[in-house]
Amino acid sequence: MFEARLVASATLKKVLEAIKDLLTDASFDCSDVGIQLQAMDNSHVSLVSLILRSDGFDKYRCDRNLTMGMNLASLTKIIKCANNDDTVTIKAQDDADTVTFMFESKKHDKISDYEMKLMNLDQEHLGIPETAFSCKIKMPSVEFARICRDLSQFGDSVMISCTKEGVKFSAAGDIGSANIKLTQTTNFDKEEESVIIDMQEPVTLTFACQYLNSFTKATPLSVQVQLSMSANVPLVVEYQIPDLGHIRYYLAPKIEDDEN
Amino acid sequence: MGILNLAKLLADYAPQAIKENEIKNYFGRKIALDASMCLYQFLIAVRSEGKQLTDANGETTSHLMGVFYRTIRLVENGIKPVYVFDGKPPDMKSGELNKRMEKREEAQKSLEKATEAGDEAEIEKFNRRLVKVTKHHAEEARQLLTLMGIPYIDAPCEAEAQCAAMVKAGKVYATATEDMDALTFGTNILLRHLTYSEARKMPVQEIHLDLVLNGLDVSRKEFIDLCILLGCDYTDSIKGIGGKRAIELLKKHRSIETILDNIDKSKYLPPEEWNYEGARKLFEDPEIMDPEKIELKWNDPDEDGLVKFLCGDKQFNEERIRNGAKKLMKARGTSTQGRLDGFFTVLSTNTPKRKVDDKKNTPNKKAKVGGGRGRGKPK
């Protein structure tokens, strides 16, 4: 028997928004630790790693580990049926091929049940090595979303270069070029508004805008975002979900063709 | 053409080996294309009002149209194509080639009849059957590819065999052809429908040989025997043994020799002087060029050369050709998107078990989207 209860269904909506651009189907692994998801997009360029810790739920019970394969378009349909202040309970039997979502209204006068068929999905579990990153940048998530959106008007890719002066985002294309520089700011009153750069070595990497823009769909989950970079390894974009877990995106950099 | 009914057999017995993918997911991959297959496709498919495109002198240009635009489409999707042309056919293929010649003659006769009767639909049907890729077509395609900066290779013998060798040597990622015998030659990854027109919205079918062998539960040697039993281009097969029985027999006896020792020969008569050993040898050790010696190089397109070649007698539209050349050029300038596969290691693959007899579990993607399947095996 699996049961997980979350008072704010809005969080669940936001989590789904944050992954449905990249994935069409996803396998949620449920265990004592919580609900985990790890999946690459179809082209194997980006990876989503999500954890919702069991202690973040109002009630969590998982007798046996189980994997629930879901079609995210179908899941979205169901989650849309919930009001933001509804309490949501996810339930599944140990060997069932369906999962049930129960939404309770705040006044406890309305209870809705939605049952969804589960899927059998092929999936690969990837081992992600621990990397000591050369640069870590913390900034307001809204700022990052804005930068990605603005720069994607200029070209398909964004170059992120981090030096001790600060971090520079740049793009170039047919109409011209764009550069955005951020310097370290510390705002002790409002820590979430500051830009913090932790740099061991300068790094410059290029990434596809399309994926960065998909990552920023997680912006409503967290006021801050952390970017971690090292030369020749994937970028990590991390959003903390307050009191519940985190969502991390990995993105393979663009590489210059050396053969031609 | 290829192996009789192998695609169908795989769909039934090893559905997990067949994946469908969008063309844009192959960016950055080097892919070997079977040139004769492509040219044939283009001669059949690239038509206007049922007739092949021709230049001022009545010479066909459908194949050039196809090579030009479909190659640009591949390049725009970030794919690095290399075309592989057939060399001389192996001696053992003469039987098959004679059969094709007979069919062609038949079609020619039917065409004459249809022309007499004035039956448009029939005329078109037999016209298509008469399509043949000539040396001249291939030569023009080579010229065009050189101008486009796309490499090509002249295989000493069968193109599929050469492609397979290149995949095995890691020179290219996959072989693109419709012929299933590329698998028999040992290509690890076979792509089908890659050069179909965009308008058909056909996803690319990706077939993995290791998953095929796994799904069928046979070794590579046994797989070759299975293909010979199903019917290949190089020798006849036993009458009355189709896909289902072939796989049953092979799983039981594990080789053509033991099958021959055990079946009722009055019921299933093997062909006279059946040279299955020759065919087997051809699949195992085909005549190829050493893939290590092949150097693949993609160059800048020669815009003026293309215009000169295509827009003179061949009457292509100059503006379109120049645009095409610019597209090729642009695609060369951009950096390639990396993949995560190289950075992370696969810890475990959880491939759900599918039962062969379960109708729902055939690799029909539509069924998958509907989400009507059973849940994954609990750990």
C-alpha cells in the first residue's frame, strides 16, 4: 500500500509544470525516502532529477517500493482538476496497475477521486558522479528566467562565462548580439535577492536556450536557483522546493566541432 | 529485397528492439546511408503528376532532387550523412537478380498492355515497377554529393555490408536503409524511414541488433541462419517454412544443419543444392573495404558548382539551389549539442517484461500514449 498526502496541491501542480516540457512519460519511484524521479528527455541532452522527501508530506506510507509509470499529459489533466488549496492524497495498491488521486476541498465538503492507469516504461537509471564544481552561482530564480527568455530572442544558444568579476550571459544571432553581466551582491536583509558567486576557476560553457527555458518552468517552486558549472561537464540547475525536496536539471554543453 | 518478413517477426517476438524516434534526436550523429536504396526511393517517390522529373533532354532528375533536398534535411537536423554506393553484386545474388529481371520483363509487358488499353492507374503502377537505378544515376548522385561537401564511399560489394562494417568499427553511429539485411550483416543500429519525406511525418524506426538477439534469444550466428531460413537475396529457402516455424525450429535445433537432419523432408523440401553455407559465409565475412582506412570528411558546399551542375540543362531553380547551399553552410557553422550519455554511466536498465502472446504489448506507440498498460514490476 502506498499513500502520500500533501496539504498544498499547488506544489504538485508546480512540480508537474516544471517537468512536463522535457518529458512525455515519467516513472516515479516511491520508497521510504520519498518520491523520486530521474529521467532524460528523448534526445538525451538533459536530465531531470526530482525528489520529494517523505518527511515533507503530511502523511506518507510506503510498505513496498514501487515504480509508477505515468503519462504526464494524462497526469496534468488530473492535477488540473484540483483547486490550489485542495489537499491531495496519492494512493496505490502494492500490485495495482492504477493510481488514485484524491482531492479534498478546504472546507471538507467536496471530495474528488481520480483514478489513472499506469504504464510500463523502459527506463535507464543513470549514475551521476559527485563533481566538485569550479563555479557555483546563486541568484534569484526570476532573474535567471528573465535572462534566459531575453537572450533566446537573439540566438539558439547562450554562453555562460563565470570569472572573478562576475557572471556573463551572452547570445548572438542574425539580428545582433546580447550580453548580460551580473556581479556579486549581498543583501543581508533579503538573502534570496542576492547574487552569490563561488568560483574556484573561471569557466565558459555554451548551452541551448531551448532547454534552459524549459528548466525555468520550475521558477514558481523556489525564489532562488543555483547553477553549477565545470569545464566539459553538464550544467546543473537546482531549485529547492521548500520543506519538501528539490528538482535538479542537468544539461549537456554544446561542443565545438573540431573535426571540420 | 532484404530478409522476408523479418520486420514483422521482430515486431512480434522482439518488440523492445524497435524504437521510434524523431529525426531531430539524431543531431551530431554520423550515419551511413545505403545510396542505392535512397536513389531508388527518390526515383519512385519524387514525382510530379505521376511522372518522374526530367530535364530539357528528357533525362530523369528525380534522384538529384531527392538527394539534394533530403540530404539538406538531414544536415539541418544536425546529422552527418555519408552515402555508401553498391559495388558489384556478389555472385550468389545472380539468382535473385535474374528473378528481378524476369519481374521487370513481366511489368514491361503489362505496361504495354495497359498503354494499349489506356488505363492510367495501371500505367502508373507498372511504370513504377520498371524503375531502376542505373550507373548513370549513381554517377550523377556522386557528383552532386561532392559539390554538396558530403562524403560518399564506393563499397567493393554490397553497400549494407560496408555500412555494417563501418558501424561496427565505430566510424558511424548507424546504418540507414530500409533493407533488413543490414542487421544480418551485423550493423548494431539500423535506422529505417530516415530519408522519407518530411510531409509523411513518419518517425524514424531504430532497431538495435543486441536487443533483437536478446529478444529472440539467439546468438548472432543463429540469427544469420534464421535470416537464411526466412529468405534472403542470396539463396532460396525451404518451402513451407515461414517466420513462425523458422524461429521455432531454430530455437529447437540451433542451426540449419540440425534442422535439416530433423525435419520431415517429404513435407518441407529444401531447395536442390541448397547453398546456405555460401549465404552464411557471405553474411559473416562479406567483401568490404577496411573501415579503419576510411576517412570521412565533410566539406563546405560549392554553391556556384551546384548552380552550374543543377541549374543548366537540369533546369533546377537557381534561387532554391542557392538557398539550399546556404542552409548546408549554416549547418556547418553551428556547434554540436552534446549528450548526457557520455557523462553519466547507466546503472541499471529496467526493461519491462513483455509477453509475446499479449496483443496489447506489440510496440504500438499509440497504445502506449493511451497508457493502457500494466505497471512496471515492483522491485
